[in-house]
Amino acid sequence: MIPLPVKVRSKNKDIIHVEFSDGTKGDPDISHLVHKGIFKAWVNGDLFLQSLFE
């Protein structure tokens, strides 16, 4: 079974904190994804900083 994200929050405009259902946690830098796919909306840094779920 693939672990599902259970918590996602922005740390700054390039890094998110993600926690998965299996307990795995990480802080990936997703700056390389700006302007691509669903991340196009995050060109606006304010929108990115509001993006989270818990």
C-alpha cells in the first residue's frame, strides 16, 4: 500500500513539510517544480504559503 500524505505545510516559498500515513516525514525543496503542472499557481509566493492541510 502506498503511504498517503496526512499533513502538508509550507515552511517557506520553496520548502514544504510533509508527513505520511506510515510515519515518514520530510522537508523537500520543490523550487524546481515552479511553473510546472499544478505548481504553476505557486508562482505567487503568498498563495504557496497558504497551501497546507493537516
